[in-house]
Amino acid sequence: MHSTPRWPLVLALWMASAAPCYTAQKSSVDEALDSLFAVHTFKEVAISPDGKKVAWVESLQGRAHEPTGNSAIYVAALGSSEQPRRVSAGDGSADYAEHDIAWSPDSKRLAFLSDKQGSEQVELYVADAEGHAARQLTHLTGFLASPSWSPDGKRLALLFTENAPRAAGPLEPMTPPSGLIEQRVYEQRLATVEVASGQVRQVSPADLYIYEYDWSPDSKRIVASAAHGAGDANWYIAGLSTIDIASGETKIIYKPPLQTAQPRWSPDGQTIAFIGGIMSDEGSTGGDIYTIPAAGGEARCLTPGIKASPAMLAWLHSPGRILFAEQIDGAIGIATIDTRDGKIETLWRGPETISTGSAWDLGISLAEDGKTCALVRQSFQQPPEIWAGEIGAWKQLTRENAAIHPSWGKSESMHWQNDGMEIQGWLLYPVNYDPSQRYAMVVSVHGGPGSSEKPSWPGPFFNLALLSHEDCFVLFPNPRGSFGQGEAFAAANVKDFGYGDLRDVLAGVDRVVKTLPVDDHRVGIAGWSYGGYMTMWAVTRTHRFRAAVAGAGIANWQSYYGENDIDQWLIPFFGASVYDDPEVYARSSPITFIKNVKTPTLMLVGDRDGECPAPQSFEFWHALKTLGVETQLVVYPDEGHAIGQAEHQRDVTKRTIEWFNQHLK
């Protein structure tokens, strides 16, 4: 019943409320946000195969520390006092967006992507590790990603989406709809580039979308996670295929019951390892470790019953051993597993986040010796920096953020019991905590649900840690459905969204209120994505919370199914499509119980969000407004699921803090 001409008017009305809410004089929140924007962000890190050099990608900042969208590549020699060298497609006189680094097998060259030829197009370059001029290998039109050298060093593979209108991935802003709506599928294909000549050849079939891949040891084949159809949605049904480089022949070797990630070829070429399990977001990896014969066959689970969620894999050269990083009890660990007997040996575990770049790229970059590695380390108390060395004995390589200090109080891991399960979460104390005073508290529910809250340095976007700066406790629970306690726990909210996980959250609130000076009448709740859904759900099920902020939430699973760009993710969690079982979707929809809401609720969303479309926030806002519940809706123009523009990130965090200050103090 919505006619097309009304849509721009509705967007204009939403966006009118999205003007930044800054004041002429900087507040303490502004100053804290300035500090967060000043943090140097490391997007990638990779160690050379010989373990002697480390390359990383660092985001570049403008004069006011705002991100410029450009990034620089640096290379440092381990054990050397020399300053890191910058590697670039240019001569150093200009900055570009340069990223997706990959070391050659001989550790002498570095491949990367750069937009030197124009901001709308990246191309593949190769430079030697000494920092001499880079050589451009490709002249393509479309989206390029994930270059990787063949083991013999003669070719590079990369993912190529020809003539793509936007960057790949459901977090990106969707292309605005107009005119006759037809689904145009841009397949991300596997391409190879001859290093000597620059010759490009698309290898995988034109109707197959490639997500992740890995070379065989003999450089003749690739194993890939792949699916037919639209890429954003069909990762959830992707299987494993092998692709012959010479002929392009593609063979499906595994059709998984759930999601797969991190396919990795064994050094002897006989076996493929991968992570499989229930996952709600491409790139947010957790599950069990499996192996399957490279020729195809039955998959074998190596980690049945493990009380952790493996997130990254690497085969070791000692026979039959795999190194993996795991999310475990709200923290991160590194361990090895023997594929023959399933024996697990823990190498390191710590209350911090370790990654090869973004917070989702958990794990380490491992050298050929299986011991030396590079990584980004960060926690609630320590901003990100590059470290390298033997596992657990790392040495710090960068000190870019040495002058940055937290604007929040101490953190601690806490546990509580509910429904016979042990739940873990992180608690931030007020920055000037005084046990003789009573404080408000805000619960921050993470997205996913296949994810977990880990101890990492908060970014400027939707930063609830800054509520600690406002004399508030902040609870980050990991309820059922989260990674970190094994597959049974991660699947414990299947066909039960909102019910058990909300009970887990409320039990955590009870635990804090009973043990610390928190005023039970001044508790709020907030979250983004699935956390936004949980916020909308919570205010329909309980009056425990005095204020709520729902970022990119989901109000109605039934209407959501037909609006979002990744509908395949819903079937493993709901057991069927909405057309086959509408009642299971209605049962967990906040809109079903909307007349119970009394809690003042702020909603925030990007206008081009494909994962949690803006109409979901509009539907909830419209209902609250009609029912006389205090509410606001802010829609950010030209933004997808992940709000990317600095002014919008700042506005999201400031509005959130001001909403809670208004209703909890």
C-alpha cells in the first residue's frame, strides 16, 4: 500500500531529525570522542612466510583526526631498529586507499590493492619488500578483494566482481531502488593474475559467487566456499568446492547443513579443514573444526563438545596438526589440535582481543615455522597496537597510540547462572567509582546473535563504554546464542529468539544489582543490529528498563523477511521460511507485543541498511508514537548497516549518551 512517490518525502522527514546535535562549546563527551577518533586503526597485519618481516595497513587521519578513507601500508623488519618503510603504488607524495596485503611465498614481494588510478577503482600491485616502486598488474573495472599468492609464486588469485556498482558485502550501503525492480546478481568470481605478464583470467564459473578460498599446495587447485545466486544472502547456504586452475572445472565436495568458513588445504594436499556451525553474519566466525577429504566425502568433527568457538585456522607442518584461535568465555585463546586423536593443547589465552585487523578477523598471522606470528592486540584498557614474535612471547612493534588513555573505568569479567547455564559478561565501572554512591547502569547487547562481547578498545561508533565516563555502569552480557561456550550454547536460541536470551540478560542485571551499588530503578538497555532487536524486544516484555536505544533494530520478523537483503540467514534460526511457518516469526516479533511498551525508546538507523532495513525502525517508532510512548527516530543518509561517516558516528554516540543522561539521571 506504499506508493513510490511518497518514499522520498518520508526519507526527507526522517533525515530532517538527523542534524548533528553538537553545542558551541565542547562537552566532556565531545572530548572523549575526539580521543577515540585520534586512535590509529590497524586494518590488517601480515607476517612474511620466513617470519622476518611484518606488513600492516593503517588508516590515515585528517587534521582533526577524522578518518580520510585512505590507508597506508608499512613494512618493518623484526629485530631491527630501522623505522618501518612505507610501501605504496605512488611515490609518497599523495595518499591512497591501499590495503589487502599478501606476502609472496619467498617473502620478497608484497601484493596489495590501491586506488591510485582513481578513487572509484582499486587495482592489484606488487612491490618488493624493500619499498621500491610498485608495479601495477591489473587494469580492471569492478570490485577486487583478497589477493593470495600461489605456493609456486607464479600467480596471484583474487576475488573479482566485474562492473560491480558498489563494494561487496551486506554491511555496505545498498544501491537505492528505482524504476522497474529486478534482481541483478553480480557474481564475485575467482580470477588469477600471472605475475610475470599481468594476464588476468576469470577461473570460476560465471554463475557462482566465491566467498573465501585457499590454494592447494601444488598450486593447481583452489578450495572455495561458494554458492549460486546473490552473494549477500547466499553465504548462508554456501558449500565447499574445488576449482581446477587450468580448466576451471568445479567440483562440489561438501554441502553443509549450516554455515562454513575458513577452508584450509592441508600441507600434503589430501585434506580440507574448515569451521562449521550456526553463524548469523559472514565474517563473524564461530563453530566446530571439521576436516574432509580433498576429493570429497564425509566431514569429520574434530571438536565435539568443545566449550569454545574456533574462529581461525592454520595447518602446521608437523603432521596432522592445526593451530586455531578461539573465542572462549568472553576472551580469546590460541590452541592446537591433533587431527588424528583430537587432542587439544592450549598455547595462550588472555582477557583481550587479538586479530589480524578488524575486530571480526580474530586470530594471528602465522609464519611458516608455525611459531612466529604477527597480530593486533587490544583490550578495554589498552588501545590497538601491532605485536610480533613467538606465540605468547610477542614484542610490541608500534606505539602509535601510546598517548591515548581510556575514558572509562575498570573492566571485569563476571559470571552468573540462569536456566542451568553459566552466562558470562563484561562489566565496566564508572570512571570515578565510589562504592558509597549509587549508580545507573546500561545493558549493551551485542549484535549477531552469532558473536560475542570481547575486551577490546571501543571505537567512536555507538560507543556505550563512554557511559562509564558519565558515572554509569555498563554491562556487556554474552547470553545464549553467543560464541564462546561451544555450539550447543550458540544454538540455544534457535526458534526461541528473545525469550531465553532476554532471561539471561535480566539474570545478569539481577547479579550486578545484588552485588554492586546499582540503582535498580535506573537501568537502561541498548544495542545495534540483533542488539537493536533485543532492545525492542526487551521493552515489550518487561518494564525493568527506564530507557532504551535501539540501533538498526528489527520490529517485525514477518515483514523483515521480505525487506532485508540477506533472508537466507533466518532459516537456520527459525527452522523454516516465513512463508512456511509465519507463527514462529510472529512469536519473537516485538510488534506482536507492542502495546506493553512504556519505556522511552530512541531508534537510530541508516537509510540504505540492507541487513536491518530502515522500515523496521519506522514501524516500531510509528507504533510507539501512536500509543503515546516517548520516542525518537533518526535516519542517517547514505549509510548502510555499519554507519561509516565520522559525523554520523559521532552523532549516534552523542544522541545515545544524551538519551540515557536524560532518562536515567
